[in-house]
Amino acid sequence: MSRADRLREAFGGGRGAHWHPTDALVRGLALGVGMVVLGGLLHEVELVLFGAPLLLSTLWALVGPVGGTPRVRVRGLPRTGEVGAAKSVVEVEPGPGAEVMAIRLPGVGSGIGPVHLVAGTAREIEVVLRRDAWGEGVDLRPDHLVAGPDALFVHGPVTAPERGRVILPPVEALPAGLLPARAAGLVGAHRSRRPGDSVELRDIRAFQPGDRLRRVDWRVSLRAGAMAGAAEGTNLHVREHHAEADADVVLALDTRQDVGAELGDWSVPVRAAAGRAVGRSLGEWSLAARGTTVRPGGSLDRAVRAAASLAAGYLRQGDRVSLVDLGRPQLGARAGVGRRQLLRLRNQLVVCARSAGWAQRPVLRPEQVPHGALVVVLSPFLDAEVVELAVHAARRGNLVLAVDVLPEPLRADRDTPWGESAMKVIRLEHEVRVEAMRQHGVAVVRWGAPIAGVLRGARAGRRLGR
């Protein structure tokens, strides 16, 4: 039996984190003693010559066993990250006398990953981790086993702690955000109804005490003075501009339903896909894993991506953005501005997706929506309750944008004879709900390609016109 076979056999033995002899030592000692004794009794020199090396090697392993406690640490693995590849380093200390270490990098779920053999002189192993989906997941769990000379004494196997990251939802580039009719502050990127210092003309009016001379429109003033026949300077007119203000944006995420394009899979629970570890060399491996429990390309996946992209677009303009989970309002995020708020929102979107599940009614409390704020409802709109919520928010005086994240095109369940009929009913009911929102002044857009046209299409809505 080779040394690699002995290590793999010991790796599956599960005797714990201490030095102990392997079955190979027991078999070598028994076979060596047996062959030497039997050769002496039968006067067979060949048996003694074959058994003596086995006996001497096992006795040498018993006289001088390895010692110390091997250690394995993971360095350079952040708590959060982006979709794609990331590097980490596994630091190993096999201990004195160790010749080889067996280590494996299991993926998510039941996958254990391949076992790799590393020399006892290794101290650092670079690992390339790749995650192709947002969400929480396990990236690395360096289970290991350390072997002494000839793998007759081993330490382990040791089940290492799981190390994972939170992969934030990706942010897609969007055009300038929708402009609410009533902005909140006096500093921002949106036009307000109040006068201010922007470059957009609001009105030309007569000069009043307190107006600055640089705002005087001399052409209009001279024309007005000539028409009135008055002395120069008695009919001064000034140019009045709009104020630039920031806005409040509320992202209302519907986490009660997560459906895909296949109607036959709507009743099937979603499970995390197992990861896989791909061996490259003794010093570098790649781990690809999926850490999210939402349907890839489903309504919740699309809603989370849309919310992250919209939040990034509005925060880039200096607006205040908050998040509300319609299924579990306690998981929302308060309004804020800046890059830290975007990071907070993306983390909270992962928390909302992790806790997603059916709730009887969506909840959007009045205190969660500032007066005059823009409310963006992200939902597949498969029930009347979320439609009533959007219409009620519009009736309170808020601008409401309904982002439809239902995957298209829907595909009927081929395993049932009524699959096509069920799909037609679902589509008709969905169209009725969307049309009802439009009739109540809610702008409805679909989230899909091209993404840049989503906000441009919403500007044509009756409620969102300037």
C-alpha cells in the first residue's frame, strides 16, 4: 500500500485531533514479527529478510514518534465581497517531524472536495475562491490530516471551521434616476418648485429689495422701461431660477414570493447548489460555489439586483434611500446617503433574501414613507394585496413606481394536461393587476434588457412627469 493510499485511508478514519498509529503500523508490526518468527522456526532466510525491514521500520516509528500540534489558519478572506474571484491564503504549520499533509477544500452543502497532498515543508497555500452568485455561502473549510514518516503515525483528521463570505448583489449601471415632484432639501440634483440658484429658469419678475444685481435681466428691464416710458432703472426685472434639491426614495422589496419562468417549479422549494473545488496545482486551487438560496434568474433574484442598482443610482445623485421588506418590515434599512449607505443596503438585501418566505399581507407603514417620497415597489405582482399597497401609497400623495420582476416568458408545466390553461390564467390576472395600477396613477415598468430603458419608460408615466 502506497503512502497516498494510507493517508486517504486515515483521512476517512475519523479518530480525532491527536497523534495516533494507523492501521498500516499495526499491520507492518504484526507482519514483520510473524515473518521473522516463522522464518526462524522454519529456517527460511527469505522470510527473515522480508520481515526484518518491516519490523525495523515499525520499531523506529514507535521509538521516535512525531510531536507538536499542527495548525491551519485562513488569512485574507474578507467578510463581504463581490461576484467573481477572490484570493485567500491558508497558513499551515504541520509541526516537527511531519513529512506530508493531506488537506481538502470542501464546497457548500454535502460536497467534500478532493484531497491534496502537500509536503511537510509547506507554510502557505494560495487559494483562489470564485463565487458566481450573490448571497451567503461557505467558501473554505480546510479539513486536514498530518502524517509522520511513512504515514505510520497521523494527526487527525481535523474538521476545520467553515469560512464564508457574504457576496453582495451586483450593481448595474443605470441612467439618471426618476425625479420626484416634491424634493425634501435645498441641496441635491433634482429640480424643486421653490426658487433657488440652479441654472434652470423658473420665472422673470420685477425687482424686489434683497435681490442680487447679478440676477438682473438688463434686456428685459430696458425693454420694459422703454415700453412704459419711464426713467432708466425704475423697471428692473430679475431672472429667478429653480432650486436644486435632494429626494427621498423608498425601495419596497416583495420577498413573499420567489418564482421562476417554469410554472412547474413554483411549488418546488429552492435549495442551495453544492460547490465544487477544482484542483490546479499543489499550491493553488479554485473553489466555485453558489451561496444563495434564491432561484437563479427568478423574481426575487431580479428584484434584489434591481434594488441594488436603483439604490446605487439614486445615492450617486445625493438622494436619501431606504429599504423596506414588505414581507418582514423589521428587516428594512433606514434612509441614508453616501457609499456607506449603499454597502448597508446591499448587505441588508442579502439578509432579506435569506429570510424570504410567504407572508399573508405585505406591510408598508406610513412612518416608513416620508411625505412626498418616491416609492419603488419591486414585486412579481401575483396577488392583489401588493397592488392595493402600491395604489394606497399613491393615494397618500407619493409618487409610486412599480417594477415588475416576473420572469418572461413563462413556460407551462408539461407534466399536467391543464398546464397551458393555468399559464393563460396567470398571465391574464397579472395583466389585469398591472393595468389597475396604471389606472390609479402608478407607473409600471418591467425590469429587463435593455436596463437603460427602464427609467426612461417610467418617465412617460402620468404620475412621474415633471
